[in-house]
Amino acid sequence: MEDDDFSLTQLENDIFLCKEKHYALEWNVANLWVVKGSKMDLVIDTGIGLWDLPQFLKRKGVIGDKPYQAVATHVHFDHSGGLYQFPEFAIHRAEAPAIQNGDQYEAASFMKKSHVAKPPSKDWSAKNYRVKAAQPTRLLDDGDIFDLGNRKLRVLHLPGHSRGSIALHEDQTRSLFTGDIIYDGPLMDFAPFSNVSHNIRSIEAILALAPTVDRVYPGHRGYFDGDTLKQLASDYLASASGCLHGVGAGCLKAATTVLIKGRNTNDVPAKCCYYSCCCCLVESLL
């Protein structure tokens, strides 16, 4: 039997959860969702892109019997890395240039050899990992609709974690796909393109939407119900309202910016700091 590179779980309402089995940085393994419709199937997020996601889904009979396309909840590498494998994919227009140009800095690309338990090839090198540039076939705005035939998902632009972060809301099944906007764990509002003020407003919007949601399918960790969504959103807002949160997020953002910029750009000060200081920090954190 062929060793699968992904795990696959069928959930309610023709929703499937897919995860990369060989990406060993467990806390950063993204949830990849498939929503099946009568006329089209939608793949929400695509992972780091080292293994062939559409081929796996076709082999399992999840997609391929009708048109399908992918959508990235945001451009970070753990969600957008596999977009190039899909002939049709969508992303919010704020982050379209990043995927078009293969902007590793905005994609926050980061990889170590220990992060990959099964390399895709013998000559694969973690230091050469990059999100591949790809051309989106659709640019998204707030309020846009994915029409799958018997079901529709509405795009919500919720910047903060990144400037092009989106969620997808389905009224019919009271489902919400949140990417990294909210999940059951510490929220990252300190990435290079994160913005705490924007994140607070987006979480406030999520909290206002919570009464219409029964099930949340996040970008990481487990899925949960609407009551948990309310609690997680309320907890974040209570924490983020204090000045200490802003100071802490600012310090973490400075560190992550040096780390990501040092790896992915030719910025000399960032590279000097990255190679002289950050590698020790990375070893301790990752």
C-alpha cells in the first residue's frame, strides 16, 4: 500500500480535514479543509507545498469528479505553499503580489531540516525551501462569494494576523473557516506584517458573528463550537486591551521580523543579526 503523505478525516456536512504527515513542526502543521459542493469543491489552504495535495485528494476520491479550486486564508507559507499545485486558486488581493512574486518575507517562509520527517526528494534542502510563485485566478474582497452549487461561502476580510487574512462563513451549515485569525491556542499578532489594532477589530467582528456559528474550522489545532469561539474571542480581547500586550507583541514582532527578514531578504543588518544572534534563539524555540 502506498504510504500517504497526508492524513484525511471526513467530518459532517461534506467537510474533510487533511494534514501533512511529514511536516514535523507539530504546532505549525496547518489544517487543510475540503468543502464539497454539488457543482464545485473548495480546498481551503494548501500546506507547505512539499507533497502533492491535489494528487492525494484525487486518489482518495475527495476531489476530481467535478471542478475544484483552492483558496488561501492568508499567504503564510504553511497555508500557501501548495497553491502552485492548483490550476485555479484564490487569495485576498492585499496578498496577491506576495504569491505572484514569491515574496518569502511576506510569506514568512522558515524551514529547518528537522522540520521535515520525510523529504520530498533525496536532494531536497531545507535552506533552499521557498514558497513557489504562482498566479492566482481570482482576487478576493470582503463579501465575495464562493458558489459551490448547493452551498455558498462568504469571504470575510479580517486583517491583523496578516494584511490579507480571510475567513469563510457558510450560513446554511453555520460553519466558519478561520485560518489563523482565531484558533484554540495563543494567537500570533506579532508576525512581520501583523497589526495588533487591526487584529483586535477583526476579533471583535468574529465575536459579533459568533451567534451565527455552530462549528469553527480553524487553521491550526482542533475544531470547536460557537460557544468556544465566543470564549476564545473574548479572552483575546480582554488580554489585548492592556498596554502590556501591545508592548509584548511589539518586542516579539521585532524579533520575528529580524528572523524572517534575515532568512528571506538581502537586508544586510537583518542578515547579520540573523546569523550572529537569531540562530541560537531559533534553536531554543524550534
